[in-house]
Amino acid sequence: MKEVSITGAYQTQFGMLKTVTIRELIFEAGMKAVADSGLTLDQIEMIYVGNYASTDFNDLNLIGPYVASILGIPNTPSMHIENACSSGAVSIQLAKSMIATGVYKNALVLGVEKMNTKAPDETMRIIAKGGDPEFGNSLSVSAPSIYALYATRHMADFGTTKEHLAMVATKNYANGAKNPKAHKQKEIDLPRIMKAPMITSPLGLHDVSLVTDGAAAVVLMPSEDAKKLHPKPVRIIGAGIGAEDNNIGNKESFVSLLSTVRAAQKAYTEAKVSPSDINMAEVHDCFTITEILDIEDLGFFKKGEGGFAVAEGQTKITGKIPVNMSGGLKSKGHPIGATGVAQAVEIIEQMRGLTGERQVKQTDLGLTHTLGGSPGIAAVNIFRKDF
Amino acid sequence: MKEVSITGAYQTQFGMLKTVTIRELIFEAGMKAVADSGLTLDQIEMIYVGNYASTDFNDLNLIGPYVASILGIPNTPSMHIENACSSGAVSIQLAKSMIATGVYKNALVLGVEKMNTKAPDETMRIIAKGGDPEFGNSLSVSAPSIYALYATRHMADFGTTKEHLAMVATKNYANGAKNPKAHKQKEIDLPRIMKAPMITSPLGLHDVSLVTDGAAAVVLMPSEDAKKLHPKPVRIIGAGIGAEDNNIGNKESFVSLLSTVRAAQKAYTEAKVSPSDINMAEVHDCFTITEILDIEDLGFFKKGEGGFAVAEGQTKITGKIPVNMSGGLKSKGHPIGATGVAQAVEIIEQMRGLTGERQVKQTDLGLTHTLGGSPGIAAVNIFRKDF
């Protein structure tokens, strides 16, 4: 098994990009990532495309050959991976495995979602298709309702407060304000967040992530090749996928996301590192409570202590373990298929010292984490600076 | 790299199954394939789901965890692969690679499509999303129009006739009539096919495949384990994916599907066999002309001689190289995501001597072939009897 590294890495502007087509997002992310990779386009052997619902949002299915064609390499094989919000992260895992084992010499992984194409209620209906169809969607149990249950239970069991949730939002807004590619580049203070309209109690308007257009891409290859082709390669040292029942009626816990726990265990084992070794993380903050669950389930803090850790500033850029330096799904935005790839790009740019005002000091080991569904699936990837 | 074999293999009834839900299709295929595999459900390490458009047909995305949950193993990780009509075949390839390299000890590959849920024009619109969106769909260049171009050019260059096309249909209808799980189990004679209403000249009603509901599943594991667990394992000795521009305006040829040629070359090379070694094949006859192109591009016949070979009966069950013994997409039916997996099931059941009246004599080496898009992608898998 070969070690695998990323050389090329790029994220487009994220936002509600009314005048930008999915074609343009794909072109920009793919061309720039390959340009950064040290390879030429015609050397790319395989394309993995992470995308949730271009068939719904863009009347486009079989997105793999579309990506290949846009990049001018229509004869390059491709595969479309759909695992809801973990589509991009899982595509990176797949590319890593196929290169580690010598099936391909390299691969382009491109995550994309152009979501702002429909009326808001139709958009919500498309997103809700990732829930359990018979025991979730049919009972109108949407994502905010689900995570509100987790928030309520977490508050009851551990004393987590609405202020703790709000402080996740203030932190991520503050980080996003320092990220020129973030969807929302504006700090919002605690009082305003606390007073925001309620969505599903206890989650208010600022506890919820964004509906975003964007793309991101990375180029993977054996680490020995990466060292020759790029001055600042980043190695993927661990990757794990974990599952739990996607049906909200069958959850074993409402204070822990077990898919995260299972994915993290696999990734840490492969990487031979422990949570305390990680210098920074991009995690799936689809809701503010989710980030609190994540940082506990990933092992950065003990179960029940996540909200307090946030309140103490331990997850700020200057804290013990910076979390969502990019602004996260809350502020950088959440183009579903792109998110896992964009998280990797943030980790890589942090390691390369390219992140300006939001630069973290210690960047040797970084972790990304995405969830998919209600949630039914999680993916954790661990990266090591290799220069 | 480990050798990989299939033990469990199962296909549901194919058809316009008005009273059968996608949930029931998944349950039957998954349970029966695992029951045939020698493994128990809780031993399954990974699930790959081949599906084209459950989000459109069934308001269901993130289908992986849904499959896991239906099978009663919700904590088993999963991944949804979408490569249009090659989704199932590519899922098998992926599972093979991941097992060959030791990432997983086994995997369930389940292909499914429940298509008969919408009005016919809406169904056609969903299928057309697999074409090139800007230079195909927007100009209403649908699949029949595209393959009519190939038929016209093939006829002009090689003297292929409308009777040749019709004889592909009579053969596949005759084979399907012997397959109790086929969508259409009825022989139709040449005169009736020749007189059928025209769809897109020269393709008539009987030159076109069906809109089908169905599922199929296989269980893969290292060949050394398969030999211990099943008396009749079947080895996957070659797998290839090939691409060409999905935009009909950019085709290099209208008498050859280059994605097939490229996929076949890879599969033959890996399998260390040549086309003349293959005993039987299930190929992508989305249209009758496509089967003629396929049997040439796969190397069974010289370019231009496919139609004449069909007319001579060389592709009948009793012929030199039996093709689409199951009835093919034309008669067995074409539930998009299931097709590549169902083809593998037919090859395996032929090797196991379970195919009754449509049984082929020589069954040592079998090949499956699927196309996706306009077409933009092809997958070829080669199987060897291992008992």
C-alpha cells in the first residue's frame, strides 16, 4: 500500500452566486486544482465527483463525464459519488484507496453543488430527500427538528446552554469574516444571535447553516510523486467512514452522533494518532449543536464538555484546538457535495500558510469531518503536513 | 492484490411492478444475495449501491444508509455510486478493488431502480438528464435520436439493414421468453417487428429497451474465502472503465462506441484473455443497433460484421458467442442502476447451470458490458467459473 498525498488544492468563491453556473464552478475548481498539482490535465487518470443532487438542482445527472468534458479531458474515466453531505469527503477516501493500491497513479476529486436554483421550499424538499423517507420525511421530520432533539437532550444531560450554541455561531462568523471565499463574511455579536427568530426550539436562525453554491477540488497521488511535483504536499494519513441508523426513530443516543464516533475510530487507528495530537479541525456544523457534538465525538473534549469548551474559547483560532477556521458550514457555507473537499482545502492552505488573518500557528496535523443524512453516515479524514 | 470472487447472487423479478415499492426490491435482492453468499448479514463490511435517479423517481437520496437500514444492518457503512446505466457495473468494479487491496473483507453490491413512478414524459425527462445538458438535452437530442445517428451511419458504411436490427430484437425476445424474471416474456416475430411504429428512423418501437423496475445484488470477497463459503464461486478476472465525450456533437466516430473499446481493452488486459476466449456475454442493448455496435467494439466480430453475424444466428444461445441470454435490456428489462449487477447475476447463474431453457453449454468465461449517457462512459467486467 502506497502513502497518498494531495498536491493540487483549490476552492471557488462560496455564496449565493446567482450569475455563476455549475459549469463555471466545475471549470474554475478543476482547472485551478490541476494547475496547482504539478500534473497536466492529460495526465489525470481518474475523476471522482462528489455531488448530492445536481439532478434536482441543475437537471443534470451522470455528472462525471460532464466534469471531464468541461475540463477538456472527455476521455478520462469518472465516477459520481453521492453520500449526501459527506459526498466530497468520501470521494477523497475512495481516491486515496485506489491510488494507495496502485489502481490509478493519480486522481482528481471534485466536489460541487449549485443549490440556489429553486424556490426555498423546493430547495428544502431536495435537501430533505437525504433523510429516511418512510420514518422521517413522511412525518415532516426535517434536519432542524432532528438536531433540535439532540440540542434539547444535550442541554438536559450536561447543562449546555443556548449561549453555548450562540458562541459556536459567533466564533464561526468571526472566522468567516476573515475568509474572502466565505459565503457570509460578517461578524455577528452574541446578543443579536440570542435574539434571532426561532426555527425549531432551541435552534434559532443563527444556529443553522447556509444554502450555498460552490466547488472545490484536490489532486491526489502517491506521496513519493507528490514530493517531486510540489514543494508543499499534504499527506492523507487516515480515513474512516462510519454509519448509524438514518431513521431518527432508531437512534441509540441523542447526545452523541455514533457515525462520527465510528468513522473517527477508524481514521485515528489508521493514522496512528490520538485526538489530542490534532492541531486543527474542520467539522460539520450544519447546526451549532452539531459542532458541539462533533468536538466531543471526535475526542477533542469529553462528552458533555463541548459547550463549555466553546464558551472558554478553546476552539477559537487562538485556542487549544482551532475548529472551523474557514468559518465552517455556518459562515463559509455549505454547498453539499463540495463541503468535504473544501474542508480539505482549508486544512491544506492552513498548512501552507496561505490563510492570512485566520492562520493557525500549529498546523502539523489537521482533521476534517462531515455528516450525511439524519445523520446516517460520517466521514473523517486526517492530514499531515509533509514539508 | 487478492483475487476476488462472487458467491451470493440474486435478481428480483423485473417488470412494470406497480404494487412493489423500492423498499421491497432492495429487501428481496439484498437478503437473497446475502443468504446465497455463505456470510451472515452482520458480517457484511461495506455496501455499494448502484442507482441512477432514486431522487427523481422515488424522492429518495442518500440511498446507501436506506439500503443498510432495510437489510437490518444500519451501522454498516455504505456508498452510492451513480454512473447512469453503468452504475451497477462500476459499483462491482469498485467493490472488487477495495477487496483486492484489503480495505474490506467483503462487500454487498446492490443495484436498484424503481422507474415506473411517474408519467411517461416525466420519466423520459429524468432519463435524459444523463445526456450532455448544454449540447444534448437543451437541443432535445434524446437517446433514440443519438442511436439513430449511429444506426444510419453503420448502415451506410457497412450495409447493416433494418432486418439486422430486428433480428437482435427477435433473438432477445426469444431469450427473454425463456427467463421467468424477464420484464417481457413473449416472442415477437420478425414481420411484426419490421412493421412496428417508427420512433426515430431507422429505430422502431421494438428497437428500443424497456422502462423497468427491479433490483439485483451480489456479494464479493477474496477468492480464497469464497471457495470455503460457496460450492460455486465465480471469479472477477478483469474490470475496465472507459470514457468518451458525452456530447453528441464531439463524437470521433458514429460506427464505434469508443468508451466500450477503451473499457474492454483494460478488462481484457487485466483478465489476460482475448475476445475469442469469451463464452457468453450480457451487453448493453439499450437499442438494437447498440448490441451490434457492442459485439463489434468488444471484439467478438470485426467492425461492420455485427449485423451479419446476428443474421447468421452467431449470437443466439446455440451460436458461436451467445449474447444477452437473459433477454437483455430489450426483454429482461432495464432498471438503470440494477442492470450491470443483473448482468453479472445472469453470467453467474449460467455458470451454475441454473438457467433452464436458456442455458448455454460452454460457460467458463463470461463478460458483461454497460454504457452510460450519450454514451460517455462504459464498464466491462469479465468473470471466470471457479469450480
